[in-house]
Amino acid sequence: AQTVTQSQPEMSVQEAETVTLSCTYDTSENNYYLFWYKQPPSRQMILVIRQEAYKQQNATENRFSVNFQKAAKSFSLKISDSQLGDTAMYFCAFMKLRAQKLVFGQGTRLTINP
Amino acid sequence: GAVVSQHPSWVICKSGTSVKIECRSLDFQATTMFWYRQFPKQSLMLMATSNEGSKATYEQGVEKDKFLINHASLTLSTLTVTSAHPEDSSFYICSAPTRGWTEAFFGQGTRLTVV
């Protein structure tokens, strides 16, 4: 079975700083997807970024980028120029190819301070 | 982007009653939907996979008779919490995959409180 571990329960940074959230996972699969989801106080799950395991290039979405290390089974999220609206719970998630079932990490509560 | 609508957003019910939660895919068809449960300050745990036209697949430890899932159409899945008890109070979220099965879209969630 797949497991996802987020070792940072809480993080806090000042606005405009850069912050990196950690995620490690365990799987015997070779092809899969990894995701970072954001859950603001509204509790709506919002996709931040997605990475296909077969792609070596790290995914980037504006201020959000990942550092995907397949051999190390590590998938960290970097948020640059952090904004107050980035305050939320962030979940790392794993999905087997075509399975659509997501396995979530424990989450990291990120607070951006003004 | 694809939209998944969940209703109601919140519900309070008396212990022993049943509550139905709906999950609709508004602009696409979803033969499969997923139901998650989230306790306060915790992660999402998959409860079951809802399959259109067939029985749902439940995760280990989830009571099938308590959490009834029906997926009668390509755009609607329902979760019924039967004979609800206070320990069933939680946040329930549904999701549906995109056509290419590369991403999941989530409903807004339902906060259930059993008193």
C-alpha cells in the first residue's frame, strides 16, 4: 500500500518570503501522479500543482514549484513570494496511474504573516 | 474547469436519524466518484468508491450498512449516513475524476453534526 508522509505539521513565514513544504511517499509503482492540494478555511480542496512520475522535469505553476526526487521518493513544494492568501492547509497526495483514488499525507498548516 | 457540487454544505441531525448527502458533477459525466471523510485538523481518508450502475467499493473498516452509497446516474452520487450517531459527526467530501483520469475535482464538502 502507498503511504504519504508530511513531517511538518505547521509552518509560519512572513509575507513575500519563500517557504518549502516537505513530502515523502512510499510506493512500489513506477508510474503515478503526485499532487499538492490546498485547503483554505473554506475547506474547499484546490489543486495547486501536479507532477507525473514519468516526467523528470519539475512542475511549475506561477509562484509554486516542486522538487521531485523519484529515487528518494520525495516531493516538496516551494512557494515563492508568499501571499496572505496562501494561508491554508496543504496536503501532498499520491495517485496510482488511472486509479483516481488519492492517498493523502497528514497535511501542513501554513500561515503567512503580514 | 470541471465543477463538482456537493449538497448540503452543512447539516445538523438528531441521533438515530438518517442524512443524505449529494455529489453532482455539473459539466461532465463521472462514472466513478469518491467519498472522503475528514476529522478536525486531520487529513482526508477515503471511505468508498462510488461506481455508476454497480455497487460501491468500501475501504477496510468502513461500515457498508451505515454509509450507503448510490450512484444512479452519470452525474450524481449520494452518501446516506444511516442511524447517525454523534461519532459520525465529521466533514464529508466527494470527488470525481477528470475524463483523462489525471486529476480529481472536489465538492465543497458537507459538515455533518449529529446531536
